[in-house]
Amino acid sequence: MHAFANPARFLRLARWLLPVLLVPGLVMSLGAVAWGVAYAPPDHLMGVTVKILYIHVPCVWLGMAGWSTIAISSIVELVWRHPLAAIAARAAAVPGAVFTALGLITGSIWGRPTWGAWWVWDGRLTSFLILLFLYFGYIALADAAQRDASGGNAARIPAIFGLVGAINIPIINRSVVWWNSLHQPPSITMGKSAIDGTYLWPLLIAALGFSLIFGAVVIARMRMLLADIQTEARLRRKALG
Amino acid sequence: MTAAILKPKHQRLVLVCVALVALIGAALLAVYALRGQASYFYIPSEMATRPPEQGKGVRLGGMVEKGSLKTMPDGVTIHFTVTDGKAEVPVRFTGITPDLFVEGSGVVADGRMEGTTFVADTLLAKHDEKYVPREMKDMVSTRSRQAVAKTR
């Protein structure tokens, strides 16, 4: 893995990987969402409202996957001091926060006709809102650590925050099982699905497509952050020399 | 003793693992302490064992019992029974119900106990985890009935 510690090598790979992720990601997500909007049959209880499933579910999955990326990168940063780990975590934070916000917005829009309320303070919704606030905190902290030019240890503060914040992910996942909540229990569990096949396959394709877009955004942001670091180093050398 | 022969990388790995175990332990304790308090509503059997104070605002959740839904002569007041399979609570509500509110489906009522009746101010419909197209509803109705019976 340390073969990619060389930024030049990583950048060569990233340049090639970006379109490979982005193009199929866009095709799959747009295709699955378009199918959902145009052809998905109405649900026996919810009617056409069920169609928001194809945006809501991939968004909330990626909101949680985004923080999982931060947590794993944080461990790699703390233990192995991999030079790209902190950059990967910072790169995943912004798209993660965007998908979390989209998940909350689409969920709210779905909740009004289905439950009869835009928002309720049940376990699932509250823990997911906390995830959004954790993202805001992480982005601000990572930004501040980046500006701190004293070098070394400052970069590890957001990594610790990323690791501590990860405790919210299993809480979000289990909230509907541990506590009575208005949000329904998980539909897809180990090898079983309570979602009919008609809805399930496009949903899985949409989730995969959204994930590929997420991966492409993370790689694009990593390139941007690396370019930022390079520019800053060059400016500093110029100022000194 | 062992720390002396561990490489710094492995020391950090051990440290992160210990920190993670402590973190998960703390979270589990917190979640355990929150049990019953972080729930969004009470189910009828909980109301039966620990009845809430008269007039105190609580939420009641469960299934609308089949055949229990009655509309009063004024046209906007409804009476129905909320059940979890073990206990039942009669509910009175005046107002417009959400679209998904039907007999046999889940409901969360916000209100208070008045005598033995639960007077609801708002009704929220609870959706279950199943997504089934309209045309296929009958094919799976036996399956969904079993699921309803299992749902508290």
C-alpha cells in the first residue's frame, strides 16, 4: 500500500481512475433513478411516493459510508502514518456531508405524505442529524489543522475526531432495533430483503452508481488537496528563497 | 516489557485498538442507560404494566386493530383500538388522519390518558419495512399478515 505513498504515482492512477468511476456511476444512477421515476409501480400502501426510495436510500447509505471512509483513513493515518490517509479522509468529508444532507431532505419530503410529519425526534432521525453535525465539525477541524503550519501532530487531531465520531454509525444502524421509532426497521438484512424484486434491483444499481460517483468525487478532491499542498509548498519556498 | 520490543507502528496499533474497545464500551453503556428512554413511543403492554400519569403527554404506538375503527356521528371524531398482540388501548382522535392510516397498519398517537381512553392530538402513520407493488399485494397478503402478527 505504501507504493501509493508517492503522490506522483497516486496522481497518475487517479487521473486514469476518475473517468472510469464517474462515467459508469453517472450512467447507472441516472438510469436507475429514471427507471424508478418513470416505471416503478406504485406501492400497495404508499402509492407513487415510493419512488423517492431511489434517491433517499443511496444518499443515506453514502452518508454513513462517507464517515466509515473517514474512520478507516483515520486508523491508517494514526497507526501507519500513511501520507495519503489524512487527505483521503478530508476528501471524503464534503461529499459525505452533502449526501447526509440530501438523505435528511429527501427523508423529510418522504415523511410528510407517508407518516404525516416532516420531522420527528425518533432514534433514527436524531442520530442521523447528529451525523450531519459531526461532518460539519470534522470539516472545520480538518481545515483548521491543515492551516496549522507548525507541522506534524496537528493533522492527527481530526483523525482522532473521525475515529471517535464513528461510534455514531452503528448507533444509526441499530437505532430502529434498539428503540421504538417511527422510522421502519431495516428492509435489507443479511441475505434477506423485504423490498420486492421489482424495486430492489434498480435500488441496488442506483446505490452502486451513487457509490461510484462518490468515489470519483473523493479522488477528484484528493487531487485538488494535493495540488493545494504543492502550491503552498512552492509559495513558501519562493518566499524564503 | 513487551512494549520495548514492539515497533512504534505496532505500539500505535495496540493503542488505537485499546482506545476503540474503550470507546465501544462507553457507547454500549450509554445506549444501555438510554434503553426505554430513547424510545419514540410506548407500546400498549408497556402502558399496561407502567400506566402513565393521567393527562401527562405521551406517545402510544402499535397496530390499529382490524374492525375496531369507528367514525362518530360528527364525522371527524374516530375511535379505534391500538394493540401489540398482548395488550390493547382504546384511542379517541378528532381530526384528519394521514393517508397510510388504515386498520391493520402501524400508528403512533401523540396525546394523553383520560380515564382508560387515550386521547390523541396527532396521529402519525408508521410504515413497515416492506415495499410491495400494488398488483402483487394479494399474492403476499398471507406473508404480510404473518409479519403484522410478529410486529409488536
